[in-house]
Amino acid sequence: MLALVGALLVAATSSSAAPAVASARCAPGSLRVVVGSATRCLTLELRVRIRARFLQVRDAAAVARTFGVTPVIVRTVSKAPTSRIVVGTGPAVAQDLSSAPHCTTSTPPRPVADLRWSPARAGALEQRLAVTVHDGGFSSGLFTSSAPLTADSDSFTWTRMQGQANHTWVVLTLTPDGWVAGPPDTFVGPLCPIDYQR
């Protein structure tokens, strides 16, 4: 079984892909999967959605059809620690989150938010920021995440705003047991007016 899973799941950073899919590249932190002869990249958000749906319906074949993967991939992704987010406390999570939304000085101005935090003090392998405008978005996979950040990163400028919605964000810390989310912070996307000239 492990040999079969190994043939189907290829880490995004692995260089041991079969020749037919060797040129396929995934973003850092994504999981490259081979379905038939096609290669797909499963982001953290998508893996969380697959896991949440599988836990809800307990039918790997149905979930596989929904997400365009195989039942083996559904079961494997659902069991993987890197496909779930648990809420943590103490030194294993980032603390002291603060956000400063503002408009850039560029023309036209763009809405951004400068995010700062104190990184986890124990067991961190890497970090990501996750931002959602949905109630329950972190547990259901309805969030957007940053690229991987080093374990000691403590600031990031978020540029993917969803209008003037409430943006709730957390720092996800990757540990040997999976992703751990610290306490959330919320900011409102800024309104950046534009002066039109004739």
C-alpha cells in the first residue's frame, strides 16, 4: 500500500517524479499528485477542504469525484498531519498578533495590511499566514494562505484583500505533528479612493 501511495503522491520539492510529469512544478508547500497522466498541485487550503469533506461524508470515492483526485489520494491526504489545522496554545504557537491595514502610496493606491507577530518558541519547522473572510473558514478550508515562511519570521505584508470585509488571520506553525494555529486577529480591509483625472 505504501508503494502505491508513494507512486501517487509526490512532494512538491521532490525531484523523483516520473519522466511524464517531471516538468510539472507546484508552489512551495503544495503537494503534487498524479491522477492518471495528469499532474495536480494540492495547496494547503485544498487539502484542508478535501479532509473536511471526507470527515463529513466518509465516502472517499464521492470526495475524489468532487475534487478530481483518486480515493487513495483522498484517504492519504485526510490522514496526513499537514492536511489539518489544530488550535494550539503556549510556546508552540505564534502570539501577539497585530495588523495595520493601509493604502499604498502607489498610483493607484492598493489596499494592504502589515502583519506582525511573535513566532512560536518551540518546535516550529516553518510558518504560513492564513486569512479568511468566512465564518469557520479555517476549519473548512475557505481561507487563503501565504507562501511558506521561515520559522523565525515575524512580519509580512498581506496584499490579497477582499474589499472592506473583516479579514481574520492566524499564523500557522508547522510542527512534526502538523499545522498549529495560534490566536486570531482581525482587521478591516481599507478603502483606497482613487482620484480620476481627465
